[in-house]
Amino acid sequence: MKPNSPGASRHQIQNHFFTTPTEELVQRGFATCQQTMGKSVLLRGLIEFTNHCNCNCLYCGIRRGNQAIRRYRLAEEEILELVARGRELQLSTFVLQGGEDPEWHTDRICRLVERIKAFTGPAAAVTLSCGNRTPAEYRSMASAGADRYLIRFETSDPELYARLHHGQSLAERLDAVRAVQAAGLQTGSGFMTGLPGQTVETELNNILLSKELELDMVGVGPFIPHPQTPLASSRQQGLEATIRATALLRLALPQAHLPATTSAGSLAADGREQMIAAGANVLMPNITTKDFRKDYALYPGKICLDETDIEGAVQGLVPTLATLGKKLSFARGDAPIWSSSNQQI
Ligand code: SAH
């Protein structure tokens, strides 16, 4: 496969989705990943900087309506300390994820990004993930030095989207994804598998929409019902849909960065390893202050809550990765198109 391969067509993805057995899909996803991304599994240090949220998404544990959780908000100095600690561990991407917290308005986020970048220089990339903002706000974030933005479309079914997000529309969310792209940020989106009300066709369309959007990064994980949400009594689906989606995304978007997600690891002990075996190439160790990690409870059973020694936790993954024919990489891991355009500058 050529390094800039366009990947499998819609038609091919559709055929694989309905007819190819999981084991074969996994093998194909892994082989494609080895060809396009090599053996490296990239690391991104995840900082969950606030769990205050104005949104009331039915599936999410930090939704506004959940009054049973302790709310927290990290201070700028604390975030900078986490970045400094991450740099000591050689991490070169920091992902700042949070709820839609009015106190963390875009200007404040931009000042923070400037301070992080002043500290790291171009050696580290900053990824933001803080929900729907205006096109001008995404441009400000890019001007402040942010490199990437994560904003999942969650589900490709417009009716289901509106039901889950209190009248907000899928069209608005997709406009936000496109605005992120237009602002010049490397763009990640993605979806949950096994959402209640999501049909097999929607699960396929999630993959096709990811391809259509030409995403640089696609995050996928299983929906896990949270007891303090309106979806508490929904059925927990297995991990297979996530594993199949990972392999299909790798075939559809050979050069996209695909994280082995914490939600997959929370549903099954080897969930992240299974995703890597199917074509994922990114791990996101959680470097949030330990005390607050449990409060960023999007779903129950979240892993890595007790790790104080992030370095040990990261290095602990090495033997498993080796058995999968993979090795850890501390590179920035930009989307390929960005790395090649940067080289030309
Ligand atoms: N406020 C940001 C970040 C959202 S939290 C934003 O709007 O983009 C990050 C992701 O966690 C969400 O995009 C969603 O896909 C996932 N998530 C939330 N609740 C979940 C649940 N119950 N099970 C699995 N994943 C969940």
C-alpha cells in the first residue's frame, strides 16, 4: 500500500461490514496499520482539566443534571505542572479535555495554550477537546498555538443525536467539526458503539461518515451506561462492534490516528490491546492529578484511577505491545499530511 493510499472505498467498507468475519477484519486492520503507521504506538498525555459541564447529554456522567458528583476545575498552574511532569516522561502531546465549562471560556483556554507552548516550544503538541465553540473561537485557539482538536460526532443518526443531546442537532455538531478543520487544526472526531437506539446501519454509517469527513484522528469506544444518567438501565453491548469499527476505520482511513480508548479498556481488561491488534496506533495515558481522575466519570468502571506512577503505567504496557509486534513512541505524531507540509516549510 502506498503511504498516501486513499483507503478502502465506501462500497468495500460496506461489504466488509456485512460479510467479513471479525478475525479476518482484525488481521487486515492490523496489517494495514503496520504498513502505513509502522510499529509505533504513539502516546498522548490526557489531562481532564474540568468536569463542570453546561451540557446535559443523556449518556454522559458529567452531564449538568448529575448532582451526585463532585465538581472540580484544575487551576492553570496545576495544568502547567502536569505538562512539566509529562515532559519529564518524554510525552510530546498533551490533550486537554473537559466539559463545556463557562469558566473555561475560549480566551482563558487560549492564554493557557500560550503558556503551555511557551514552556514546551514546538517539541510538544497541544490538543484541545472542550466541545462546541464558534468558528472564530477555533481560529483563536489555533492562533494561540493549539495544534489539534477532538470533537466526536457521537452518532451519525440525526434523530438519535437530537434525542441524546436535548435538541442540539447533528448538523450543528458536524458544522463544528468542519469549522475545526477550517481553522487549520488537526481534527479528531468519532463515535460510540452500542448506543441505545443505534441500529446496525447507523454503526456502518458512523464509519462511512468518519471517512467522508477525512478525519485526521478517529476516537471510538463502547457506550457504557452510567448509573446517574437517564440511560442508566440501558443494555451494555459487548466490545466486538468497537473492534470491528477499529479495523474498518483503519481500512477506510489508513493514515488516521486511531486511539485504543479508555472506554474499551474499561469494558474489557484487554480492550485497548484488542483495539491495537485491530489497527489502533495511539494510547492516551491519563496524567490528570490522581485525586480528580475518579471525578471525571463519563462512565463507570474507568481504568487507571489509582496509578500514581504514570511512568510505570506507561512502561508497563511495553511487554504487551511487544507481543503485538508494537513499540512505544514518544514522537509528536502529527497527522501525516501535516508532518509532510511542515517539512516543506
Ligand atoms: N465536552 C467535550 C468532551 C466530551 S467527553 C466534547 O463535547 O467533545 C469525551 C467523550 O466521552 C464524548 O465525546 C463521548 O463520546 C464519550 N462518553 C461520554 N459518556 C460516555 C459513556 N457513558 N460511555 C462511553 N463513552 C462516553
